[in-house]
Amino acid sequence: MFIGLNLLQFVIGSYIEPRVAGTAVSVSPFMVLFAVFFWGLLWGIAGAFIGVPILISLATVCAKRPSTRPIAVLLSADGAMHAKTNQ
């Protein structure tokens, strides 16, 4: 029973949740996982909670400027950021 619950938690936390969160905010699921792990390593549990909002902020800021738009495209889920820019 314990092994089954751990396996279920692992699958949900490592595969399903990042895909759902990434789709909802138009950020790559891989980058969602990376942000959680990276900021979690730097700041512990607090970093794990704020990793995705930091990633979304970074992607939004990069999408606004023409010089950093390629970074935003790399962070996006579908290869295109849908941010409104002032030309």
C-alpha cells in the first residue's frame, strides 16, 4: 500500500502536475519542473513554492522586449509567447 501511494504521488508530482501547470500558463512543463527544483535547491521549500511565479514573470518580461523575445520563446510551451508588445 505504501509503495503504491508513493508511486502515485511520484507520477502525479513529476509528470501530470507540471504538464497541467505548464499548459495553464503557457510555459514548458520541463521549465516548470526545472524552476521548482532549481529554486527549491536555492531557497528550500519557499523557493519551490515561488519557482513557477518567478518563471512566469521572467517569461513575461522577456516577451515584452524584442531583444529578449528568443528567451521567452524557449521558455514557452508551444514556441510562441502570446504577449502584447508595443512596437
